[in-house]
Amino acid sequence: MLRGMKRTLLLIIFGALGFWATQGVAQESDLKYMKTKTGVEFGIWGQGDTKPSPTLFVLGNSIEGTIGDPYFRQAGNDLAKEGFISVSIDIPGHGTQEREGEAKGLAGWRERIDQGEDLVAETNRRLSEVLDYLIAEGLTDPQKVAASGTSRGGFLAMHFTASDPRIKCVAAFAPVTDLIVLREFHGAEGNVLMESLSVSEQADQLADRPVWIIMGDRDERVGTDNAIALARTITASALARGLNPAVELHVLSEPKGHTTPAGAAELAAIWIKRQLEPVTE
């Protein structure tokens, strides 16, 4: 209740002052809340040097916990210096997407999928509606849109990219690629919906877009080998269609297991900026 009241107040304040009222380097306090015309809530972090701005969708958990946190903001930190804005929504099981009486986070995902609810399709719908709004309002340059995410957020970022051709590229940090690897989904073998949500099932839709993945070499939580297999599957799909594969996979030594290897955010920012630069003859 208090979180909702706080967000409503912020929406009113920033709506009155105007999103582009201030300029300069983005600060932690620059997180702003907005809503689409049908009420899909999202957050924006960063000022944007120009309008419309290059835009990075960043997915992780809640809006505050993602673009309000430098760790989960990842490439958005450096890209803000290049005039990008970072955009996020509450993903299933987090923030406003928590449900009363339901487990939080990934355990909640399991409950929904067991009940036949395609939470990925609904998330894609909300994200595409936010992108529609940002373009219509002149906030986002439709030719310069990228997606990114960490862990479960990387899973959703890749699905979003596969579902919406306006996303030019995607960067995934230690991403979930197959839900069955997660302890929350152990015992769900044979669940048709869960199996259909493997990112590998979206390989054909990702084959014509640049995909960047970074993993630690011993990530048992989400599966290092699964990420490697995904990269190979996307490449195989691209080759089968006569396309030039654009998958970049980094597997780095990371004794901590499931975490983003050092330097990943900076590498991703350079890569994303390069993907969105105009092609020159």
C-alpha cells in the first residue's frame, strides 16, 4: 500500500515538473515512474541528451530493485553517459506483480506455470505496450532500442527480444535459459508450458538479432552449460537460414557461482552501443 502511494505521488510530481526538466549526468534519484495510457507502470532512469533517446530495457526484479540498483542496472550505467535512458517494469512475482497468497519470485513463477499461466507472454505484452508508449510520446528513438537483463531478467529480456522485432539486440548477464535447471522447477519435467518457455525454443526468432551472453564458468544455479547450448542453438538456426550469426558468448572464471563476472557491464555497454550505431558503407 505504501509503495503504491509513493509511486502515485512520484507520478504526479514528475508529471507536473516534466520528465525533461533537468539535464546532466544521471543520479540515483533520477528514477522516475510513468504509466502507459492503459495503466502499465514502468520506470525510467537517466536524462537522455536528446529526445527521442536511445533506450535500454533492463529487467531483473522490481523497478526499484533493477534500474534503481547499479548492480542490476548493468550496462545502463555507462550507457547513460552516452545519452541512453534505461527503462524497466516489475517482472512477475516482484513489486506490483506480487500476488496475495502466492509465493514470491521464482517460486511464484512455478505456481503460475503449474496452473497453465504463460507469464512470459503477459510480460512481453506489457513491455511492448511500454515501448509503444515511449515511441508515441517521442521519448524513445525506435531505431535504437536494446534489451538486457540479469538472471531471470536475462531470461525475460531474451524472450522480449524474440517477441518484438523493434528490439535491435539483447545482452544477458548470467541468464536463466531453461527453467527446469532452477531448483524451484525441479519435479516439473514434462510440463509442456514450462518446456515451451526454454529460450532455445525462441532460437529462430533470435537468429536475426545480435545476442550477447556472459556467464561464470561454474554457475550451477542457472546452468553454464545451458547458456552455452543456447548460443550454439541460435547460431545453428542462423546458419540454417543463410544468416550471419551474431551471437557473442563469454564464459569467464567466476568462483562465486551465480553472479555477473567482473567487467561484464562495461563490456556489454560497449557492445550495445556498437550494435545501435548506424551502418556505414
